[in-house]
Amino acid sequence: MNTSQRVGELMRTWVLGACGAAVLGLSAPAGAADQGAPASLSDALAVIKAHRFVDLTHAFAPGIPHWKGAPDERVKTLYTVDKDGFRINEYCHIGQWGTHVDPPAHFHAALHTVDQIDPKDMLMPLVVIDVHDKAAKNPDYVLSLDDVHAWEQRHGRIPRGAFVAMRTDWSKRWPDGAALANKDAAGVFHYPGWSMPVLKLLYEERGITASGHETTDTDPGAATTKDDYSLESYILGTNHYQIELLANLDQVPEAGALVWVTFPKVENGSGFPARVIAVAP
């Protein structure tokens, strides 16, 4: 186990083990004391704050890249500091706006809405599968089982309950919508995506909690050109959520970090802008 992995494992032990036990009034997990786990949430917070915080979120505003069928955001100022002593803006945008959460109900009416996502599923070990070099050479690249197995050879088995992010560096094209879509003369989109074998491995065998990517879609551009969103439908059909349009994955390690995925508790929500923050060793 390398240094990055050990720090990440200690952080996960402290936050998800000893601290969770303290909240519940239980004993710390076996081995936690031997690893020097903090005795309180305050101690755990001090440890976390000593590490790097990386914002994995794009700021959103009118005119940002978005799904082809969505209207642009509208912002109206209702009150100003100069006139009223305070400022209030009215924001009108779709749920799937900017860096955002797609809950299962986005595609499957009977499954979890935004407000039904369990808070414990919003703090996770972060796994970053880096294929940015391959995507640079082939914009239609799809994540393969070989990519996942290569990650596991370097870092060990993907931990159960992880958030798995696909790094393509496609977020560096933000906020140029044309560059993100990468459409050719025939109108075909060319951007990378996931593959069904990888998603089935991650969700059905590794037991991950959620996944995310830098592109506008789970499915590669060649598929979404034909309105084929079968990979996204698969993820959400497992009653798990995903995050789209992530940023700054090049600033976090492949293994050893934690991630907080946050978003408002929208009643019966079909999606909403998210704030995603990594804590990296």
C-alpha cells in the first residue's frame, strides 16, 4: 500500500469508523485504536482540514453548456442592496444544470428522487479512473474493463461504497459548449463515455455507491447523437445516482481521497445542481 492509499484509508477509518461509532455511542472498529484513530469528531475534523480541499464543481450561469433540449438559465434581480438594503435574485433553470445530480427518478419514476438519497451516500471514498491520455487520442473512447483492472492492480480492489469518477480532462473544454459536444460536419457528437461491462462490474460486483464524469452524458457522444442514453438508464435503474459535468479531476489522486457530494433537498426532485468537494492527501 502506497502513502496516498494509506492516508486515504486512515481518513476513511477515522471518518466512517471511529467517528461514526462515537456518534452512535458504539466502540470504534477493530484496529482503529492501533492506527491512531482520533477519539472525537473534533479530532477527525482537524485531520480532514489539514488536507487539500478540491472543488470538483463548475460555477453555473446563463449560457453554460447544457443538454440540447433544455432552455437557457434566466436570472432576474428582484431586490438590490442600493434600493432595498438587501439583494435577492430569482434563478430559473432546469434541474440538470451545470455540475448536477441525476437521481434514479430522472429516468425511472418509481425510484429515488433527490430528497430520498440517503445522506450517508453523500460521503464516500473517491476512486478516479484516469483515461485522459486515451481520450485525447480518441474522443470516442469508452472506459474498458482493462482500465478498471489496471487501476486495481495499482491500488487494490475498488472499495465498496466508493464514488467512481472517470477522468477524461473533458472539463478543460468548459465553458465552450461546441468543444464539449465536439460535433462533426455530419452532426455526430464525439466525446468519451462509460461502457456497460464496466458499469455492471462497478455496481453489481464492486458495490459502488455512485459514479460521475466530466462530460455532459454517461453515454458516449456517438450514442447520444442517436438519443441513446441506455448507460445512464442502467445506472439510475439500479437506484443509484450519478454526477455529470465534474471538474478538476486532474487535481486529485487516483486513490486515497474522500468526496462529499452535496445538493439541495428538493422534494420529489428529478435533478439539481450539485456541489462536489474532494479531500485529498
